[in-house]
Amino acid sequence: MRICILTIALLLAGTTFPAFGASSRQQDINRIRSSRFAFEDIMNAPDKGIPQELLGSAKCIAIIPGEKRAAFIFGASYGRGLVSCLDGESWSAPAFLLVSGGSFGFQIGGSSTDIIMIFRNRAGMDHLLSDKFTVGADASAAAGPVGRRAAAATDAEMRAEILTYSRSRGVFAGVSLDGAVVKPDRSADIALYGANIEPVSILDGHVKAPAEAQGLIDVISRNVREAGGK
């Protein structure tokens, strides 16, 4: 019986934790498009989005569209996303991210989940520029409050460097991502920008956004401005 369970776990691990292969430019463009649609859909939900005060003060916004979650004996997740940061008066070209993490617990089945991460200060931004960081350990994080106003936000939520949200099966809510590991997707950056550019150069606004990313940047910029930000 123990051998059988171990075999199942190992087989599942092979599918739950795939090796992130090299990205192609078309895959990057598809990821940008998916991120834009996910963010736009979430922000268009009446009275169920990110509070305006928190969105308006965001320094960076990360979007992981369709993060895959699967579980049997233990739960796990992995995803490919991107992040844009406020550089003075405008939002930067996107830099790409890889997100992985796991949680124990007996679950069967899987789902596709959109993840939004709101980075609220410079300390949170600095974590994006590191080789990798763990949510909740290297960077303080909290499940974000939902609704157009942040009046009900707790002290922990207001102090967190990162606020995290998810949308699964049409339901948008704050979610804990503690234990998730976030790191740059360098192969995707190279595929899109054509050179081995450091993430800091992209997020600091030193890299011009390609035409394929302008729609995403416009959607982020418009929603942040409407929330009282830049």
C-alpha cells in the first residue's frame, strides 16, 4: 500500500511541478493578452474588485492568469505571469514571473485560478528584483480585502507589503499565497525583448514596451487613475 501511494505521489509530482521550459515570443504575447483580459474582467466586476484606495496607491501589479492548481494527497500550484511597476508618471513594460508553491491537505481535482498581487511600497518592489522570494516569509503579505472601499481592511492588510487576490470559477476574493515562491522568468524576458535585459531595467522604465503590451499597460493605467492613482 505504501509503495502504491508513493508511486501515485511521484507520478503526480511529475505533472504538478513541471520544469518551466524556455518561452517563445508568441507564448509571451499570449501571456500578455491573457493577463490583460483577466485584469480587465476582475476590475469590471461591480462592487467586487480591489478597493479603490489600495489600487490607487499600488506601486506594482502582478497578474498570473490561469494559474494551475492540482492536488491528490497534497496540493500544489504553479503559474506563469507578469508584473508592471509605476515609474514616475507611467507604468512600465511587463517583466515576466514564475510562481510555484505547495500546501498539504487531501484534495482531489484541480482548477484554473487567476492571481493578482498588489505591491504597495518600495520594499515590495525590491523583492521583485531579487533572484526569488517567498510570499509571507521574505515579503509580508495578506489576503486583500474585496469591494470598492477599503474601510473594512484589517491592520494586517494595511501593513502588508503585498496584497493577494484570486479569481476561480467566477468568484473573486482575497487569498493567502503564503509559501509561494516568485522568481523572474528570464527566458520569457529574453524572448520578448530580444536581449538579456535585467528585470530592474524593465520595471524601472528603461525598456520600451512592445506594441503587443500597450493594451495591458493602458488597462492598468486607466484603472489605477480612476482609483485616484497615477
